[in-house]
Amino acid sequence: MKIKRITILAIIIAINLVLSNFVRLPTPTGFVSLVEVGIFLAAWNFGPRSGAVVGGLTGLLLDLLAGYPQWMILSLIIHGTEGYIYGVSEATWLDRAKFTLVGGIVMVVGYWLGGAALNWLMGGMNMQIMAALGASASEIPANVMQVLVGFVVALIVNKPVNKLLTSVEND
């Protein structure tokens, strides 16, 4: 990667962390935020590898800073994979919607299974795995909304952000 691209991705990560800390809604096992906005923007404007980097690092750092270190590695993997998938899409609205569905499923299922594993493991394995899966399922609607809201916000701001990024990269 070029130095400019690395710098831009670092700025996207920093803005994403601030935005996600500013707009964060608590849930029983964590929180939902606008973290997807930066992941979409990086993936759409710079491709799958950049989407993976921004997704993974933002997820990891956000959990660390928000006081949820047990989620850090899971967020690195889940949001990194999600960002990679978003970056594979073409620039058409329909293609982005299709890949949002796939990446969103990865995120929602990843956090559902990850939450179940944490419930099961952190409960000293006293909780039955089916109960852990059921308890973790309560987070699914909030995670679906996180993806959808992130997609809509990213669609709204992508054009001006793309102009800005293009002008910065061409300098």
C-alpha cells in the first residue's frame, strides 16, 4: 500500500472510532454503533483489503476502548471479514446491496455464535450450549439494524467522501 492510502485508512479508522464511541447504544452483552459506516466507506472506495483492515482494526480497537476486551479478537475477525466482503462489490447500488446482505449475514451470525461461545465459556460451561445460543440470539435484531443503518448512512455520505478521497489521493 502507498503511504497516502495507509494514512487515509488510519484517518478513517480514527473517525470511525470517534463516531462509534459517540453514537453507541448499549445491549445486554455489549453495544451497537455506527462502526459499519467506516467499514463500508473504506471497502467501497479502496477495495476488499482496505475494507478488511478498517473493519478488523476498528472492531478490535473499539472493543478495547469501550471496555469489552473479550470481544476484541472476534471483532477483528468478524468485522475484517465483513469489510473484505463489502469491498468485493461493484459500484452499483444493487451490487452493493447484495454484498451488504452477505457481509451483514457474516456479521450477524458471527456475533451470534461468538456471543454464544462467550456465554458458554465465561459461564464456566455451566450454561448449556443451546441456552447460550438462545441468549445470544437476543442480539440479532440490534446487529441487523447496525448493518442496515451503517449501509444507509454510508450510501448518503459516500459521494462527498469519495470526492474528498479522490482529491486527496490525486494530490
